Amino acid sequence: MITLHGFAASNYYNLVKHVLLYKGLPFKENLLYGGSEELLAISLAGKVPVITTAQGFNLSESSVICDFIEETYPESALYPENAEERAVVRQMMKMAELYFELPSRRLIAYALSGTAVPESIAVEVRQVLSRGITALSRLCKFSPWVAGKELTMADIYLYYVNTIVSAFGSSQLNWDVLAEIQGMKEWSTAMSQSAIAQKVEADRQANMPEFMQQVTAKINAVSAK
């Protein structure tokens, strides 16, 4: 059985969890937070998520994990058979990661500490997000799924990337980023209504108090130095 290591407040952890649930694969969860010795023993960069296979193989980085799961368990396929269509799905995922998730992640520290985002960083983040908006507006079809008629890995990937974009783009930049892409918010609402997404979200909310305690402890430890 696969073991999924990490914590439910992480959007990348939830991305992998959604894929496992979608494919109906048996797995167990092991609660680990970043920086722990146990995590460092199985994760090359000390990041979540990590999976451990039944054979004891450890694998980190969410996109790599998702591809491994797809190749190992091809049932309920999340990539198209056609090579060009698969490339488009992967392009959507990469665009979402580079131009949506990563710039938005730069705002998290300011949100958690309650401090204002420096104008220079706000300008830079807006520029990168604007690039993502242009790219995804051209790529996404929303008919009804992002790549067309079939749900793909891009739907799951983009849905969990957007949780960071929506939360911190809105709160720190006063900008509804998702509204800039026609059809994105309607698609996101449809994704959120699936039984899998609702289970993942319930688990996320249950983990948030403990996760915030971890964050507060780290902030206090840094402040005390």
C-alpha cells in the first residue's frame, strides 16, 4: 500500500491525495511537517508531499509523484492518449506552477505575519501573474474541463494551485486573479463540488489549527533569535 506523507493544509499534498482518491488506490496517510527529521529521511529537499510505495521506494515532488502514479496505475487515465494532447495538459500544469502558484507563494510570509507586502514585490508578483493569466486564457478550454471533454491531471493540478492564488492574490494584492480568466471561476466551483474535492477540503480544514500552531511556533522561534 502507498503511504502519503505530509499534511492536509498543503495544496500540493492535497493534489496528490486527490489523484490517489480519483484512481481508487488504497493508501494511508502519515502526518509530517516540513523540517522534521523523519521527513528529511525520506524527502530529498525536506518538502511535502512524499509517497512511499509498498516496495519501500520514496518519491518526492508532486508533479513527479503524479506522473509515477499515472504510469504505475494507468486505469482511470488522467492523461490523453495522443502525445500532443498530453503535452498540452503538461503545459497547462507547468504554466500554472510557474506563473500562478510560485509568484503567489511569495506573498504567504506577509499574510501569515500580518505585514504589508513591499511595493517592489507586489509589482513583480503582479507582472508574473499577468503572464500566467495570458497563458492560461489561451490554453484552457473549460468545455467543461480545462483541456476539453475529459477530466485530466491538469484539472486536478490547476485546482489546487488556484487555492494559493485565490487566497493570497486576493488578500495581499486586492486582486481577484481567477476572475481575469473567462470560465475559470465557474470551472473551479464545479471542481469543488465533487465528492473527492469535498473530502480533501474537509481534511484540510481539520488540519488547519494544528498547521497554524506549527507556523506560529516557527515565527516565534525566529523572532526570539
